[in-house]
Amino acid sequence: MEVLIREVQVDDAEAIVDILNPIIQAGVYTAFDTPFTVEAEREYILHFPQRGIFHVAMCDRARKVVGFQSMEPFATYTHAFDRVGVLGTYVDLSYRRQGIARKLFTATFEAARLKGYEKLFTFIRVDNTVALTTYLNQGFQIVGTAKRHAKINQTYVDEIIVERFL
């Protein structure tokens, strides 16, 4: 499958919500527990941090957004963390296991280096073994587990913390 990676555009908001909301509703892949609206996603894109990186994966054949990855600065309250980014990766449930995430990571790693980032990290639900494997295959390492970190539908969920130095 031919996949083009490009920077997000405001017009991508609906496609992003169409990917993200089924993942949220599945209740097993993310700590997000409330679906997003298209308008909220538009606002998020419009106000995305200047040092952030937000890519979408476009399937040439289907001519649609099939995945996205966003990376934001870890913290803006101090310059001590200017080199650290927090990453999120999402692929349409019907397009998984086709190399889309790998292409998103490649583009994000390159853009992150150009923006002066040295390290990326994220939290992965302990029960999301596919995501954990994906991140580990991209050179991330497990650095710990945040016990009972999320509470979703009255159930506590541990999250694995992974990081990768660029």
C-alpha cells in the first residue's frame, strides 16, 4: 500500500476524529475515554504547539487519512525539558499492521531531530500489547510502569512508560 506522510491540516480534523473515536470506543487501546468532536479537533490543530510535530498518513489508493502521529513538547514551564517530546500514534483500526505506524515514526523522528529534540516518550496501556510491540520495534525501551495510572469505566489501568533517544 502506498502511504504518503504529510503535516496535518485543519481540514484533516474530521478524518482524525473518524480514526480516533472508534479506538476510544473500543476501550482497550488508549487512556482517552471521551470521544472527540470535529470542532474540538480543529481547535486542537489550530492551536498545536509551534515546536510540536503532527503528521497524517494518507493512503494513496483510498485517498484518505488512515493514521496520524502527534508529538508535543513535554513541558513548557521550564526549558529543562525543551529536548523532550511526548508522542501519540493512532492508525485506523481497519488499516493496522500495514506499515503505517512505521512510516509515521520515520517522519516524526526526522522532524524531531530538526527541531532539536533528543528524546521521545509516551505511555502505553499495559493491555495494549500491539502498541507496545510497535514502539519497541521502533527502538523505544521500557523505563517503568505507572501503576493504576488511568481509571477507565471504574477500572484502574497500568501504563507502561517507554522512551527513545534520537
